[in-house]
Amino acid sequence: QRGSLPMEYFVRREVLDEARLDEVGQKQTWSTKPSLGERVKESLRCSGQRLKQALLSWVPVLHWLPRYSIRENAVGDLISGCSVGIMHLPQEPGMAYALLASLPPVFGLYTSLYPVLVYFIFGTSRHVSLGTFAVISIMIGSVTERMAPDSNFVVNGTNGTETLDSCCSGRVQSPDSVRPTPSLTGLFQILLGVLRFGFVVTYLSEPLVRGYTTGSACHVCISQLKYLFGISPARFTGPLSLIYTLVDLCKLLPETKVPEVIVSVLALAVLIVVKELNACYRKKLPLPIPIELIVVIAATIITHFCDLGTQYKISVVGEIPSGLKAPLAPDVSLFPQIIGDTIAVAIVGYAINISLGKTFALKYGYKVDSNQELVALGLSNTIGGLFQCYSVTSSLSRSLVQESTGGKTQLAGVVSSIIVLVTVLKLGPLFEDLPKAVLSTIVLVNLKGMFKQFMDVPMLLKSNKVDLLVWLVTFTCTILLNLDLGLAVAIGFSMLTVIFRTQLPTYSILGNVSGTDLYLDTDAYQTAREIPGIKIFRSSATIYYTNAEMYLEALQEKSGIDVGKLLTEKKKRDSKLKRKQKKEKRQAQKEAKRAKKEAEKETADSQTSADEEKGMTCGSGTHSIILDISTTNFVDMVTVKTLKNIFRDFGQVDLDVYLAGGQACVVEQLETANFFSDVPKSKMFVTVHDAVLH
């Protein structure tokens, strides 16, 4: 029946235990899985069809580009590519985010060109816009500053020995120190992709990623304040470096350059107002107003013709070379010094990329290959590193623009790259008088989405306390321990929460809902009633070596059956009965008939008293225990031993124990572990209801 009326069904079948299920279901006695040798042989087999499939899998553009529909997709991709290309120039990952990486602004433009073209060939997501993200930029910046410190560089409060001009005075770090980072990051991602390790991102939960990006946004924000105020704070590295930087910024506030502040405030006001107008009228506007580009052009023109850089000492971008650079191999001798940083960049970059890719894939009904995305991202980083790019990932804001303006395929990325290429070849030198304060305001305004993630805290407080703890610990560690070490600690803590959740599961006694075959937690459902004489026990987690002992303790506590106490009392009863039997035997020699009748009567009274006492100890005369193991998805040797001990110990106090709801893989593992050599297979039932009926 459909509609508001409830549906009912009636099933009539025999009660099935696992032994009977094997007969009814005609269980196969041989393995259908190919052996290891057969799998290796199959993987090494080569044919034209397999070669074609492998080629299409590793180079996805060969699969979708020949099927490209110009009529359906060309206009959308062209408009989308132009929109994203315009965003690339002043915003992310163009000139503004290059400053986060402590690199010349032109390197941000290079990063918007080469990796995007590589991803066009090897990527599988149709809507993500590849480039540099603020989080990745600040992670790269920390590597750059450590490898090539300037004159104000401080390591845990100690002045560095190598000196360079300060970033705020118009120069940035040498790119040679950071060139190995994207190459090594890409090699690490390619290796994981080839080894089919795309699943590793599942260990980065959403609260962890959002807490990490929020903490990274705080690093980005603090790093840009020096440009807004025109001051030159010392640079710190290591734990608490963000705190030291913030304290030093406060000390230098009296040295603030008023012209820099005026430029920053004006740029911030214009950006915020127009951004809000874009948000309010996004459905009516065919394209968002490219306010970042407008502000950059206006600020450059005003600074150039008013000569603000010379008259008011406003820090400007400086020389932007035109043309492309020849590829240059990275210095492999620096790899050991940056391997920890590159692993963090690789994991964070991939996590952001695959999460965005799968979001759009789910919305539009196509598939994103997680392993191929690792390879595509790795190749983008490796090849980009040869052309003076830094590490890339997907950007949420650009991806949303690419999707909302009609982008259909990866071809939109090619269009945006052409716009960046024209800028690099011809238009780059026109932006030499652009104030750095303007670029910093663009960065800060575009952090709005990340700072909105603070709203996760009240939401998680209501929904999931453990996820809230992961978010807060990740955010705190990222702030206090820096990006690389903070990520490592956050992942470790997240893993611990998983372990604790399995070690501290919820245990419950189930009761039957009258008239149904439903068995629910008696503490959570009022209509669930325990069946007299039967205790149905369930754990919310898999039973394995870390919680097996707690499982046994919880079983006795929840059921009210103390096996040790019952065994002690049984031994006392048996000892008392034996003494009585011996006494009766001696008396039987004198008064055979009369003593025999009295002995039988006393034995019966003693047994009745023992049964009553056992019933009082069990709580309500329990005679059977049913263990619902439907939540268990694997068993180890400790689990097998624990279950055997439960059957043995409860059996010694005359209580029957049954298993119910075991998955097929669990039954198979129990058979392999010879569990059923000590416990009859008839003691295991398909469902709890089968066990209860039995």
C-alpha cells in the first residue's frame, strides 16, 4: 500500500540456525575467489583491449574529448573559463597568493598556467578549478621562510644567520629554495596514486579538514597584517610562531604607515561592499562583478600616476618579468630538508581536491576516480615545479564560479589558462606599481568563507561531541604548532577517537516490540519489553582484542548475571549436596528403606532451593542468553576465545548461550578459527527472532 497508511507484511518460514541455513541456501563449499597466482597472471595478461582501457584510465582526456559536444558545452566552457581566468589574475592563485608563499607575484601567474593544463589532460573532475589555495600557499610560505630566511627571521626567538631584504621592503625570498617542494609533493602524490592509495583521504574527516583550514586561515590573516599596516615584524618559525608574530605586530603598531592603512581601508571597503552585492544579486547577475580585477587595475593606475610609491613610501609589487621561463630541474639535495612539509602539503592538497571533486560529481551524476585524481594532482605539481610553479590544489570559490557560470568540462580550465598566458606574456609589467596592501586585502576578503567555518562549533556542539573535539583540537594544534606539525597531531588525535569509539561502545539489552520481530534497546524504547527468561545482549561496535574483556564485563553487568558468583554458589551447593549424600549413605546401612525415601525428598528440596537461588541471582529466572553480533564485521583470535569462554562459563551455571545475526564473513571466519568444533553450529541463528523462537 502507498500513501499515509502503514505497510504490513507477513512471512512464514522455519526457524533457521546457521547449520540449517547452509542447507536451505545451498552454501557453496568451494571458494569463488581467484587465487593469488590467478590474480597475478590475469594482471600480467596483455591484449589490445586491456591496453586501450589502461590508456583511457591513465589519460582520461582521450576518453571524454573525442565525445565532446560543441553544441552543448562550448558556450558554457568559454564563459566559465573567461570568468575563472579573470579571477586568476589578482586573486587566487595569482599575484596575491604568491605573497603568501613568500614568492614574487609572477610565480602565482605561472602556477595558474602550467598545472591547469596538466590537469586538463589527466584529471577526472569536470568542475574543479585547479590552482593555489590560501592554505597551501601559507604552507609553502613557511617552507620558503625556513629555507631562505630574511634579516628579520627568528627561529624560536633566535636571530637567523642568513640575511636577505625584508619582504615588506619590496623583495621576496629566492624561488630556488621552494622549487623542490612542488616536485617532491607531486612525486609523493603520484606514488600514492600508482599504488592505489586514494582511500587514505578517508582518514581525514570533515571536522578535521574544516578545523585545519580554519586554523590555516588564521595563519594567512596574521601573515597579511604587516602589509596592511606597512610594518616589518620579525619572522618566527616552529611551535607558537603565530603567537610570537602577533605579539611582535602589536609592538610595532606605533610604527604604522598611515598611507598604507588608508589604501588598505579603501580597498577593503570597496571589496566587501561589492562582494556583498554579488552575493545578494547572484541570481540576477549573469556574471559576478570582477571586483578584484577592478580594484587591482584602479589601484595600479592611481599609484602610478600619483607616484604614491615614491612620495608616500607605499610598498608595491615591483618588477614583474614578462615571458615564460625555461624548465629547470629542482635541487634534489634539498629533498631531505623538506620531506615532512611536502607530505603535509600533499595530503592536505589532495584532501581538498577530492572533497570538492566528489561534491560536484555527486551533484551532476558522474564519477571521480580518487586514485587518478592523486596521479593528476601529482603530475600537475611535478611538471609545474619544473616551470617555477608552487604546489596546487582546487579552490572552492573558483570552482563555484566555474560551475555557476556554466562550465561543463575541463576545457574551461584551458580557456582560463589562455587568459593567464596572455597576461604573463604581455600584461604582467603593467602591474608593477600595484600596492601590496591591495593584494593583501584581496586575500583577507576571500578568507570570509573559511572564517564562516567557526559556525561549525555550535552546530557540532548540538550534533556530535566527538567531532567537535576533533575540530577544536585540530584548530588549536594548527594555531599553536604550525601547519605541518599541527596536521600530524590532528591526524593522530582523530585516529585515537576512532580507537576510543571502538573501545568504549554502547552496550544494551534488547526487548521485543509486541506483535513484531523487532528487537530494540529497552532503555531507548518504551514499547520494547524483555522476554521472560531470555537476555538479548548487543554491542554497538565490533568485538575485537581491544574491547573483548569489556564486552564480557558489560554482558554480566547488563544481564545482572555474575558468572563468578554463580559458580561459587554452585560449588557450595554441590559440596553441600555431596556431604548430605555421604551422610545418607551411612544412614542407609541402618535404615535402608526409610533413609532412601528421606534422601530422595531432601535431594529434591535441595535442587528446588538451588534453582530458586539461581533465579534470584540471575535477576528473573534467566535460562538463556542471546548475543546479537550483527554489528560485528570481523573476528580475531581474542574474539573467538572470548566467545568460547562465554559459552563455557555460562554453560557451567546451566545457562544456554546463542549467537544471532552473524554476517556471512563472520561465520566464515569463525569456521576458519575452528570455533564450531567447541560450539555446535546449531547455537548460531540467522536473526535474533530465530534465536528467541528457538
